[in-house]
Amino acid sequence: MISNTEIALLTAAEERQLARTIEAGVLAEHLLASGERPLRATEAELRALASEGRRAWEHFWLANLRLVWKLAGAESRLTGLNVDELFQEGCVALAGALQRFDGERGRFSTYAVTRIRQHLIEVGAARFGAMELSVSRAVQVRRAHGVRARLDQELGRQTGAEELAAELARPTAWARALLSHRAPVSLDSCDQVGRLADQIGAEPEQRLFASQVRELLALVPTDEAEVLRRRFGLDHVVAETRAEVAARLRVSLSTVRRLEQRGLERLRQVLGRDAAAPGLLAG
């Protein structure tokens, strides 16, 4: 992990200069790719501008990682979720904020904090709710767990539903229902699927299972199948987080999430019609 002290915080003037350099680099890359030459610039000059733009983007991104770490830590303390996973998600949101930042309209931190915090809240809600709860209900679960974690620390013991209800000024039954929620088990935690790449060469039943998985993935559109393959470690591919898949495929995190959910739904539909494969890949 990159240390918070490796890259100095940027001044307003440095942010504007880096933003201009990034913009010039993006334009240069477009001209190199398209072959257009509206400007009197050689290919070498355009390549130099593109390289400078990439370095400026990296510098800008690294200089703001301490902001992501601070927001991820706050969300982790509130929800009890893994801070490293939240940090990864925050880095994706940071990249998205940087892509849309206009250096002439104010400081980057003012713009980025809102975007990163909102993304982390959505991630926290999704982790608690998975595909089972509405967003509003998942946010309630997230808040209840955060308040309970704070009370646990203050009291030095596990907080009961009655105490949590009193803290939130809600009925005890409401608090108990939130605390009893458990997200459904996903394919991420399924040993048989998550370690499929290591099992393919083992027992005949495992090879048959791998063959069935490949046949099912062939029924899913290519982009959805690729996301499922990488997310769950299928076909000799190491399982990756959504953030890693987004970076590898050069798409947004929301696109990866959407393709994953579509692909899983298609597989469920296929399996629902196929009585010969009950329960296979049930997510």
C-alpha cells in the first residue's frame, strides 16, 4: 500500500496545472488514435504530451489517496466492513472523480469527497443487502450495525437489540429485525466455484462440474460471461474483486456490477428451466 507521506498534498495552483496537463494529454492521445491533425504538432510532440498527461494523472491520483484512506476508514468504523476493500472501492471512485474534475471550478477535494463518500455508502449498503434488500433498507441495516459497533466499544460488550432500539429511538422489534439480517451467500464464498481452477484436473465429478460451468457460460453474452469468469475464478482464471475486473476490462465499477448481476440472473433463468441441474451455481 502507498504511504500517505509519499506524495505531498497539492495546492490549488498545482491542481489547475495538473488538470490542464491531463486534458492536453487526453487530447493528444485522441489525435494519435484517430489520425486527425487539427494542430501543427508532430507525432513525437503528441506522444510527449500524452506521456506527460498520464504522469500528471498518476501524480494527481496518488496525491489524493490519503483522502480515500480517511473516508474508507470512517466508513469501516461505521459499518465494520473491511477497510482494505473499502479503500479499493474508494480508489475507483477517486479515479471517476478525477476524470470529471474541472480545475477551473474549485478545489478537487471539495468535489471528490462527496462522490467518494456516496460511493462508499452505496458499497456498504450493497455489502449488507447484496441482492436481497432494497437500497433504503440496506442503508438502515448499515446504520444499525454502525451504531451498534460504537455502542459495543463504549460499553465494552455486545449491545442488545433493546439498547440499540433505545439509541435509535425505534421499536425493539425493528432493531432486532435489522440485526438479524444476513446477506445471502454469494459465489465469492463458494469454495467449489471459487477454487474451480485448482480442481479441474482432480476428480471426474469436478471435471464434469467444470464442463457444466463452461457450457452454462456459453449461454451468456460474451461481456457478461467474461465478468463472471473473472469474478468467480472460472476457466483457470484467478478470482478478482469488482474493482480489479473494472481496471482490467477498462470499464466502470457500476458496469462490472451490472454485467455481473445480469449474468447471474441469466444463469438462474437457465437453471430454472433445467431440472437436470438443480441448485448448480445457485447464488
